[in-house]
Amino acid sequence: MAEQDKQRHGLARGLTNYGDADFSLYLRRSFAKSMGYSADMLARPIVGIAQSASGFNNCHRHFPELVDAVKRGVIAAGGLPLDFPTVSLGEVFLHPTSMMFRNLMAMDVEEMIRAQPMDAVVLIGACDKTVPALLMGAASADLPAIMLIGGPMLPMAHHGERLGACTDCRRFWAKYRAGEISGRDIADIEGNLATTTGSCAVMGTASTMASIAEALGMTLPGTAAIPAVHADRLRAAEASGRRAVELVGTALRPGRIVTAQSIENALRVLLAIGGSTNGLIHLTAIAGRAGVAVSLKRLNELSDATPILVDLKPTGQHYMSDLFAAGGIGAVLRELKPLLHLDCMTVTGETLGERLAGEAPWVDRDVVRPLAEPYQKQGGLAALFGSLAPNGAIIKRSAADPLLFEREGRAVVFASLDDLAARIDAPDLDVTADDFLVLQNAGPKSGYAMPEAGYLPIPAKLARSGVKDMVRISDARMSGTAYGTIVLHVSPEAAAGGPLALVRNGDRIKLSVAERRLDLLVDDSELAKRRAAHRPFAAMPARGYARLYMHSVLQAEMGCDFDFLRKA
Ligand code: FES
């Protein structure tokens, strides 16, 4: 944008180029008036509202109501609210995986913020990839921005037990696969897992990203965990609209808020809440837009010194609405205070330290523990390195079985997702509960775009005999709502020629979570032979976004952003 456009405000920003700026503004005003706005309204600062309601996104069903509330706040504060649609990413409605389209949404958000005449923007997101995409786009556009989280679903009682997407979805599906419940039962449960609007009710990726957004200082305080259907959610929307008007013309842009220190604060929160492994990828991508590198070695240092304070599914017992009632992310931040960078600026204009000063509100200690009495002494995530993962891999140790942490096992290899689907339940599959299931070619450049397939199902014959967990290794991701001894994000991925591609049935693999190691116990000479015979897994797509994606996507430890979108 030209310097003179930056100095203009409202409708006069970023004029359409007809070679005559006065004509451009005259024409724009004229067309804007066709929407019925008065001259007074058109002279106000403009707050864009990036919204992603869609018939293909159940989690965003309530967004029209949120947009109305944001508009109310903007108008009350003297601005003109103009909402605009963005790409919408409904997690379970996208093929091959929503992950493939996070960067597309981020590009859409960045370019539409930049191209349209707005002085500040309210970003509304809820479902898994939408919050990171909005924050990535806003960080790159660097216009004053405030994040409004859509909020989690409410869990609902069913047959005497509260159910909520999506840990319970997986739990019951595993029971069904093991023959413990009938087809009629699973059909009945299907209608009782997700019964309100909002994002998944547990500490999955959506809740993790909401928590990260608040930890970064990009939301209003105390708003990350408000349930989607709670009236406070609408009040948060109205307040976000008001605050957006106050941000107009200030230097309080995402570049001032998303810094190396606030990223580290967000990592602490990610660890303390037992957050999703996906949260690490997305936070790394957001950081990359701000020119901040996230190191997996630093993650391990932080993880060793950050206890788990929150008891939400899939690692604990509660739901996100319980965290809201217990004190929300503010209660977590208050406990973590000695470990945080308190001089980080937030979107309110206060530092984090100023936000956390004063008397602490009531906290439900069943849900948020004191720092001195945590649920677990160490953070939920650990990065592993070794000959099988030279650039790193991730294990969510808080959702895994510690009995499987120090093991050597025989590899049972699946060469692709199709191979997995075809053979995992075969009665003649040569597999025991002590083996390591290995999935290849499910990483960013595989053509599958790194789906949440790392939660490999327990082979049916083992599941029926009562096996609940096994070591599973892949270059895929895992849903934040899943659990098990699952090693993910192996990098470099198989499709990029990483050592994972060279694993064969019967190889020995050594896992040591204590030593942060993942090693393939095969001679170098044998590996060299296999490498010489290795052929690329996926052909470059001929055209379109799939081609751009495969060409430009980075590995997991770089956040799976496109190489040309990170800040130099
Ligand atoms: Fe949208 Fe889970 S499906 S957050």
C-alpha cells in the first residue's frame, strides 16, 4: 500500500487505481452510498469484521449473531463496521484435510485486510484452523486487529454421562471397533456428541488455539473459554468491536503484540493446559509471520519447567465450559505468572503484568490447579530427535501411556494412508501389542497434506483382545482430542525423503521419551542401499492450489506455512 494511502483513513484508504485518486474516492463513496449509509457513517473510521460463517461449518453456526454484536460495539464507539467473508474451514467437511487450506485462509485474510479500506479489523474464528489462519493473516497484514473467539460447544448429558466432541467421539468409536458396544448404541451416541454450536468441547486444537490467542494478548482478557452459546460471548463480541475502534490509528498492531516473548508465553500456556500438538504447528506458523523462530529444543526446556495445571479432556476429565466457569485462561495465566514475560503488550493497551495485577478472582481448583500442586510436573509435549527424526518429532506425553515410553519394538509399516486402510484390520496382519505401528507418507508434501491420521487405529484383532494403546509413529498430525502413545510430525517427512521413508517391516526402533530420542536401529550401509532404491512417493500436482501447496509447504517444525509467507 502506498504511504499516502496508509495516512488516509476509512473509505479513503487503499483506493482503487483509476489513475485519478479524487475520482476513485468519489466513485467509492457513491457506490458505498448505494448500500444506504449516510455521509456521517461513511466519514467514520472503518472496522472490518472477518467472518467465516458457512453452511459447511457447524462450529461457526452462531457467527451471524456474533457479527451483529461486534457491529453494535463498533457503532457505539463511533466506527463503521463492515463485515466481509473469508474462507471457512469446517474441520470435518474438508478433503483431504482442513490443514491443506489453513494457509489459503491465511492468504485470503491477509490480502483482504490489505486490499479493502479498513482502519482496524475484528477477526472471528472458532474451528481448528480458523484461529491460526486469522492470526497468521493479521500478523502479516499488520493492521490493528483483535481476535474474537467463537467459543466452545457445551457438553450434554446422555444416559447419565456428559458427552462432548470429540474425545468422547473417539472413545465410543474405539469401543465400537472393539465390539464393546453395538451398532445401535453408536448410532444413538452419534446424535449426542455435538449438540450446540461452537468448537469442540474439550482441549482440542480449537480450544488450544483460543487459549493461545488470549495468551498472546490478541483477545480481550477472559474471553477465550466463554461457551459459544453463553450471553457473555455476545458481550465479548460487543466489547471487541468497541476496542477495535479504539485501536484505529494506534501503533498497537499485531507486530507489537506477537513477539518472541509473547510467543514464549503462549508456549507456556500450551504446555500448562495440556494443549494440542497441532497448537505447536500453528503457533510456530503465527510466530513465523512475525519473524520469530520456535525451536523444538527450547520447547523441551520449557516443557520440563512448565507443569500441567488444567484437567480437561483428552488428558483429564473436564470440558472447556468447565474451564470458563473455573476462571478461564486468566486463572492459568495467574498461576504461571512467575514463569511469564509480564511486559508483553496486549490488545487492550495493558501489559500482561498489568492485566494480572490486583486481587485474584475465584478459581475452581478441581479444574485449574495452583502452580505448586500441578496435575503433572512437566508440560504435555516433548520433542524427540534421533536417526528416525533428525529435525524432530512430537509426542503428547500427557495423553500417552508412560509404560510405553522407554521401549524398543519391531516396526509394522504402512506405506500410505490407503495401505493403512486396506490392511490394518486384516486378520492375517503380522502384529503384536509390543510392535510399533509406522505410517509413512502422510506428511505435508505427501499429497495428503498431513492429515490427522497419526492416531492409527489399534488393529482390530488386538483391539478385540483388549489392547488399548500401542506405540504409533508417523509424519502425520493427530487431532487435539485424541490420546495414546503416538509420535507425530516426524521430520523430514517420508515424502520429502526423510529416514521415515526407509523403515521396513521388522526393523527395530527405539523410543526413549526420557532421553528425547527416536532411533531407527538399522545399519548405515543398509539404509544407504534403501535410499538409493527409494522413489518419490507423490507426483507434483499438475495445477492449482494443490501444486502451490506441495511446492511451497514447509515441514512441521516450521509450522507448515508456505516458504514465501514467513517474515524474512
Ligand atoms: Fe470445529 Fe472440532 S470440528 S472445532
